[in-house]
Amino acid sequence: MSDHLPRTQQDLIGHAEAEQQMLQAMESGRLPHAWLLTGSEGVGKATLAYRFARFLLSGKRHGKDLSVPLSDSAAKLVAAGSHPDMLVIERVFDEKKGRLLQDIPVESVRDIAGFLHLTSSQSGMRVVIVDGAAALNRHGQNALLKILEEPPENSLIILTCESAGMLLPTIRSRCRVVKLSALSADQLRLIAQRSDVKIEGQALDFLIDIAEGSAARLFRYAENDAPQLYQSWQSFVNTPSDRLARLKLAESCSGRDAEETFLTFRDIVFLWLRRAITARAKGAGGDVPVERLLFLWETLREKARAADDSNLDRKAALLDMLNDAAGIFAA
């Protein structure tokens, strides 16, 4: 996944209008001190945030877009995550559990104030990116609000979040909000062609279809054999009473080094259910009534949230989900 890190990406596909908003704000001389980039997972929020930061930290204020050559010294430091005038706040990886922690610690947010009051060492700007701001609990959001209320001069704070509604209204009101749309199939195909994804033809078409406008999902699905996982789920749906098969499936999608596989499989389950519910609602074929599918959707969603909040063992969480689904499909 390192090749797909947002801070290393030079290209941004699909969000030219958002870039122009940022350029126009800079050129007007009235650059808002805080920006909130919203949109579904993997559409390019973090990539745009780093692109904006890279542009400012390189000393640029004008241009046809926010591109900065990778040979630029500021671009190199941003890509390495070591620019002295940039601070990134995000969920951290728990080595013991092999997954990201659910929350961003409030202590990380409190570091922002001290950072912004330091003298810029290179660019004349201090830039903070809070990637995944919805992971801030209420204490963290309140701490962030205090910073947004009295920002130092020559500072910029960029927040990313899937939905503005996940943040306090008082935070939203202090930010320029930019909503990014899902990427089109053609845009995802172009992203795949410019990356190291070694999938073409019908296999790529399938990945683009289930990625549903998200480059992050496209990469994750390509790296974790989503077509095979989808087939495994479909086999389970066809033979839900096979307990041994359920156990083997849960084991294959869990484990210390299988977090991305687990997330990919869980995505596939909810994608399949959502599409099945839509098809049943339109009168398309299927043996399971739409009401039972909706009940299963709500049950699995609630259990997925509870499993994430409690850091439940992934194998146990997945086996529990499969057992619930078996009760619906085998009825």
C-alpha cells in the first residue's frame, strides 16, 4: 500500500473544480485558515489535502493547478512525512492488534496549538492535516474547536471527513467546506492504469464495479483478491448450512496480518446485501424476502460497529456475522 499513500501522489484525478476553489482563494489574498474536505472513502480527500499542503509549503500561491514537481525540496519532504512545517494528525496503527485504533487521541489534537505557534522554518506557513477527523471523540473535537476559533497567522488547517455531519456544527462553520464526488468508472480505470495494479480486462471491470467510485477500495480490493472473496461469499450464500465452511471462511479472512482481507470481505458482504435489497425492492428474483435482508443488514451493521468499538477479535466477529447470515439464508 505504500505506493498509494496520499502524501506520495503527484496526480489528482477527478477534482479539478475543488483545486480551482483553493487556487482562487489563494489568489484573492483571503485564504480561509481552515478547510474541510468531505466525500466517501477513497475518493481523494487526503490526496487533495497533501497536494494543497505541498503547494503552499513549496512557496507557490499561483498556478493552473496545485501540482508541484516531485523534484521540489518541499515535495520530497512532504512525501517522506518529514516536512518541519507540516503536522499530520490521524489514527495510529496498533502493532499488537494489527489494525488502526478507532479514535485519534485528544493529546494529538492538543499538539496542534503548540505546533502552529512555532516559527515557520522554511515556507512561511504552518500546515496541519487532520485526516479522518470523524475519529475525534467529543473531547478531541472540542480541543480542535478552540484552535479553530483563534488560529495563528500564516497557518492552515485541513480536515478530511466522509461527512460534514460527523463533526460539531461549530467546527463546520469555521471551515470552508469542499465536497468531493465519487470517481467515475473511467477515472478509476485511469488511476489503475497509472498505478502498479496488474489487473486488466474483465477482472479490472469487476474491481471498478465493486469499488463504487473509490480509488482506495480499488487498490485494497486488487491487493486482497476481492474477486475470490466475492466468490467465497457467494458460495456461502448458496450453502449457508455448512458450519465447517463458515469456520474456514472466517479463519481465512482474519489473523494478525489479515486486517485488509477482513475489511475487504466485510465490504463485499455489505455491498452484496445492499445490491440484493435494491434488487428485491424492484421485484427482481431471489428467495429471501426483502424484509429479512433488511433485518440482516441492520443486524450486521450494528455488530460491525460494536466489533470495531470494542476491538473484538476479527475471527470471532466474522464468524458471528456469518452465523447470523446463515440463519437468514438457510431459513
